[in-house]
Amino acid sequence: MKTVYTFGPGIAHDDSRARDKAVVGGKGANLGEMARIGLPVPPGFTITTEECLHFLRDRHSQSARLDGEVRSALTHIERTVGKRFGDRHDPLLVSVRSGARVSMPGMMDTILNLGLNDQTVRGLAASSGDERFAWDSYRRFVQMYASVVLGIDHARFEDALEKAKEDRGVSQDVDLSATDLRDLIGEFFGIVEAERGAPFPQDVDEQLASAIAAVFESWESDRAKVYRRLNGIPGEWGTAVNVQAMVFGNLGETSATGVAFTRNPATGDKAYYGEWLVNAQGEDVVAGIRTPQYLTLAARTAAGAKLPSMEEALPAVFTELARLFELLELHYQDMQDIEFTVERGKLYILQTRSGKRTAKAALKIAVDMVEEGLIAEEAAIRRIDPASLDQLLHPTLDPDAPRTLLGSGLPASPGAASGAVVFDADTAAVRAELGENVILVRQETSPDDIHGMHVARGILTAKGGMTSHAAVVARGMGRPCVSGASSLSIDYQARSAEIGGVHIAEGDLITIDGSTGEIFQGALPTVMPELDREFATVMAWADRHRRMNVRTNAETPADCEVARQFGAEGIGLCRTEHMFFDGERINFMRQMILAANVAERLVALDRLLPEQRSDFARIFEIMQGLPVTVRLLDPPLHEFLPHSESEFTELSAAVGIGVDQLRRRAEELAESNPMLGHRGCRLGVVYPEIYEMQARAIFEAACAVSRETGQPVVPEIMIPLVGTARELDMLKRIVIGVSEAVFAEQGLTVEFTVGTMIELPRAALVADEIAKVGEFFSFGTNDLTQTTLGISRDDAGRFLGSYIDKGIFATDPFVSIDVEGVGKLIAMAARLGREARPDIKLGICGEHGGDPASIAFCDRVGLDYVSASPFRVPIARLAAAQSAL
Ligand code: PEP
Ligand code: MG
């Protein structure tokens, strides 16, 4: 099987592997595709991801076969370009870049201008006729190669560069002359010798082989691992390596480099969005080294920027670029993120990929593209990442709140965020771990900051544009971000900053608005966002295509209202124990628990009854005839008892029982393994009066609401933690007995069902027996995961991370259903349940009900509904539609 695929003018492989992103990576596949459809792509070749895995497995040694294939692919580039690698007179230079199956912006390594040495740099100077350009390219190469391949801290070189500029009294890199650069390279060589004890490699073949190895190795770098974990990318994918002929954006005033999106990645507006720099190489734009210029006249005018747009400075190239944007969007039928270079007036496309975008932009682009006739409704639904909707549903700044504006930057990633200022990623991680909201404030960010960006509420940078690392990564993560705030100056040493003349120390509170680019002092209040037309349109499309219903897990009226607004079609789980924690109720509850006998217990239950009844009534009213699954009391009783000294004293005063007696009772109730102890239906079995009270509250509320509103009320009474049909049968009889009594008292009957949670392996195994009694099943996948895996849901956090890092689990089984194990039990229970009771209703109410991958699984096994927390209801609606398509 081939391990190297060439691309460039006139090359069309008939091997489908050459188009397969799993084999050649996303970048490799797109480069090949662009070359095939006739776009100006510099020729090159891609080494497969399989080869990366080989290399990493085989103790980091490259095979002779790979060397041979690389050599002949290099010859292909040489022939196409008409230059030779290592030639002293007119050398071919190449770039070496990573390219995984999905894009991992900035996570792995890139080396540009490879093929330069003390000889070829002179050839490059002669062939280009530009001495300074040649030395600048060499300077960049040595710097990149030394940090990426030789592993020397790049700050060493940055410091030397800064010092060189200082010594010559200049501020910009471009102000350094050829001689200055040559001297600087000499210094760089000194750093390399000192650090490595060997001179900088002059052999271009060795440079290439080592660069390829370094890119392979970067797949295993810490930052790439963190990124993979955050984005659920498996370690066994590996990265491809792309080697491509260099074209130069730093060959004078008619050369340039830039990054562009075919539509605005923050808002979704149909307008080219991009940045470019004249006389520069690509990393200058991305790394925020120079502040880039706007691509279009309209964008420049809107921003009031002085430097000319590309549309004005290089109009002919801009027109050609715009033509290619249209072509690429049409070809890929999606918004593209494109890197281009102009070498002495000639345009080259170096990369295209589906552009990362905010959730807002994703919705707008999808809806616009359907309206433009570019894609079908189904494609639009498929394209939106359900999890990203979360970004839209969260609060924005309260427009009426008083505020002190400190300054502003670019609106790089929307949403409002407040928190304590921190100046580095490690501090962000430490303070966030302690539960603090932090805003990461940096000069600019780099891939090393990724862990801090992830835990921060928001990101603020002083430098860099809309396509800077901070902006791209923040949009991908859904973190609000303001980038390029020029009035922000940071003093890392002093751990302080100044914005608009105001001193900010580490820990001070600020608020950023990533939708406007504004920065405010203090923490400003927020409000719920208005959901726009595109959101409603996509949700309506999703509803049309999904098979499963979507319900919510909610027990407070406020949560029920939110869930209804988000389109919940019922309540899948109302955890009644949450209703006992409030105000005075906790004391009635405690009295009930502390009761010495049934009579005492009944007195306390009588006090709880009206409270429960009014809660249920309110929920039934809000849900207006939609089904409401009420789960009877689940947790062990000792959870309701006090823990601290002061709580015991307080309780003693409230209930008139001595502290000692209270403590004794708490000790009696304490369990060594409460998750497997006296909880769930076991409480109902031992203290039937508790479930009787709850059933009475439900039926009385149902009768009252049905009488008042004239609307049907649909209670579904759910018994938790059932393991045997007999438990369920016993408790169902109690519930039915109460219903008969209440309906007789009220002179009114309400339809209801009694069902159970399937959250123990035994329940799944005997689901047919249980279904003879229970009218519905709701899979409690939190407990079912805990009991099937034998992993405590409360302690899993301590070791599951290692399990995921070591590839034992691809994802956290408490987040995404363990399809192989827990999933098998669910599928079996669903089948057995249906066999015993064909019209049985099946749903899920564990946390997995809001997880897109788990929702797809639920669809496959034919569940009738999923139930998710209110904010995840829209996510679940979209995920259910995607899985139905
Ligand atoms: C479950 O176990 O999945 C469930 C929904 O119940 P709880 O989380 O309340 O135990
Ligand atoms: Mg449970």
C-alpha cells in the first residue's frame, strides 16, 4: 500500500485512499482535491497517517521504504517547479506541516522554508534577486527548526530577535537589513550549539527527515493530547504530514499572505472575512506578530482602519481570490477557511477547510445556504454540532446594567463572561479548579495555553486579529473572546495590566463581551439571550425530522418554564427529593426521618403533604397536559440529616429533640455504601407511608389542576432502583390504592400510569418480568453505568481521566453511554420489555439523555423519548433529528 501521495497540477490518483481523510488527513485530502479541480496549489506530497502510527510504534525510526517514497515524491515536486532541493544556485524550499483527520488548529508542528543552509541561502538570494528576503527566510527557518525539531525554547530566539531590533533602533522585523539578519542567524547558531552541543544541520536531506519525524512526534505532544481529550479525538488516528513547495509572501510589496473565511465566522454574515499582510509569511498573521490588514474595503471602512484593504492594494489579485472563494464554497458546499499567499502578484491557495464558526454563525450559514439553494434542509441539520448550541442559550450582558467601559478589542468569539483576571494558563487552571470564574488575559495565546483557555470563562488578548490563535480556539470551544485589545498593556512580571488607564491586578474582576469586543470593570449582570430566527428555523426543521420525543429533567417551576421555552415535550424526570430541601420543609422531612414510630412519622408526613401537592400542581399547570414523570423518593434518608455541629444545634432547636439523640439517629442511619444501600424503592418497601404521601400529593394535585384548567393532566409515577418485579408490584399496589381513595374523595378520575426506572443490571436482565407490572421504563443510566461498571459515580473523577488517556475508554462512560456494555443491557431490556408489553413506553432520564452520541444510540434501540436538563433540550432535539436522518 502506498504511504506517500503526490498532489499538484495534472495529478489525479485513481486510488480512493488519496481522498480519504482518515488516510491522508483533512489538509492532504483538500490539497489533492483543490489541485484536481484546477486551483493554484503549489505541488507537494502527503505521508499517510498510518505511517505516523508506524513511526510512533517503531521507536521513532523511519523505514527505508518511506525514505525511498519521499525521495521520489520530492523529485515530482522538483520537476513540477523546475528547481532542485539543496541546489546551490536556485534551491527548492519546502514546508512540512501536520494534517490530522480533523483540523486541530495550531496543536501540532509546522516548519517553513526547509532546504536552506549556508550555501543554498546564497542561491536563494541570487535566484530571487532579493538578498534580504533570502536571509529573512533563513532566519525564520533556523528559528522554527530549532524550536520544533531540536526542541530549544523559542523564547531564546525571540529574545535575540528583539535585542537585534533594539540594538539597531528599529521596531519592526522588516526593518532589519540582510546584514542584520545574517548576524542574527550567527547568534541563533550560537544558541543551537550551546543548547545541543552540535552545529545546526546543514544537510537538507537530514533536515527533511528530522522535520517529518518531529511532525509525527508532535501528535504525542502534551498540548495535542489535551486538545484531543477536550474534543473527543482518538489517539489512534495519527497525523499525516504534508510536504509542499514553498511560495513566498515575503518577496516585497506585491507579495502577501493571508487567511480568509468565505463568510463571517462569528456572525455568519455572507461577507468575505479575512486578514492579510503585505510582505509577510503565514505565521505572522496567525501568531499576531504584526496587526493584520482587512481583506475587503467594506470591512476596513467599518473598522475605521488606516492601512489599505487587499481589495484596494492588490485589486486584480483580490478579484481572483474572490472568484476562488466562490468556487470553493460551491465545491465543498460549506463555508471555507482558506490560507493563501501571493508571490509577486501570483496567487496560490495553501489550504482550505470547513471553517470553524460560532454556534450563531453555524445556524445563520446553514439557514442562508438552504435559502440560497446551495444545500438541502437535511444537510443543514446534519452540519450543526448540537453541543455548540449551548453557546446560544447562555446569558448575555444585561443591557440596563450600569457599566464602566475600560476599552475594547475585536469581537472574536461571542458571549459575555465575567471573572477574576489571571495572566497565565496554569494560574487559570489552579483558580478554576477552586471554583473561581477566571478571565485569561494574555498578550496573545499559543497552543501551550489550551488548558487555561478551556477552564477560563473568557479570553482577552492584547494582540492578534480575528484569525489569531486565541480567536480561532475560543470560537471552537465556545468561549467568549475579545482579541487584539490595543489599549491593554500587560506586565507579566508584575502580574498586572492597564486597560484604558485603569490598573488591573491579578484577581480583579472584569467582564468581556465577545459579541461587541468591549471590556468592562467588575462583574456585570447578565440576562437570557433572545433566540433568533435562524435558531427557530433550525429547531423547526429538526422537529420535523426526529422520531423521538424530547423531555426534560426538572422539578422547579422555573426550570419547567425554561424547558418549555426550549421545546420540552414533557418531564421525563422530576426528582422529588429535590423538593424537600427548601426552607422549612427540610425540618418536616427530618422530623419524618427521626420519628420513633409510624404514628410520629405520619404527623410529619402530613405536614409535607400540602407542600408536595402545591409543587406538583404548579408543575402540572406549567406543563399543560404534557406528560410528567414524577419519581418517588430515591436517596437514602441519612442524606437529609445534618452533618455539621451548627446544623445539629439548629435542628435540635427546631424539632425539640436533643442533639445527642439526633446524632445517635444519624449514626444509626449512616451506611458504609449508601449508593448501594437503603435508597430508591427500598425506602418505599420499608416505609410505605412515605410513598403513600407522595402518591396522594400527586393525585390530589392532578385532580385540582384538571378541575381548574379543564385540561388533561398526565402523571406518570415512577418507582426508582427496582431490581425485581415483586418490588414494583408491591409498590404499584400501594399507588393504585391511594389513587382509588383520592379519586373517590374528589369525585374525579385522572388517567395515570405506574412505571419504573431501569437502573440496575438485574432490572435489565429481568425486564420482561418487570414489564408485566410496569407500564413504562425510564433508563436511569447514571446508576445503570455505576452498577454495571462497578464504578462509583461520585469517585470516578479520580481515575477515569487516566482510563481515557490510556485509551481504555474512548470517552467518559458517565457522559456518553458505554454502548458495548451498558448499551447492551439497555437494548436487551428494551427488547424484553416490548415482548412482554408491546405498547410499553421507553425513555431515558440519566445525564446521557442530553449527550448527542448517546441520543443517537437511544434512537437506534428505538426509545420513545430522551429526557435532558432544560438547557440541553435544544441540543437533544437537534441530535435526535441528526440521528433520524
Ligand atoms: C439515573 O440514575 O440515571 C437517574 C436519572 O437517577 P439519579 O441520577 O437521580 O440517581
Ligand atoms: Mg438513579
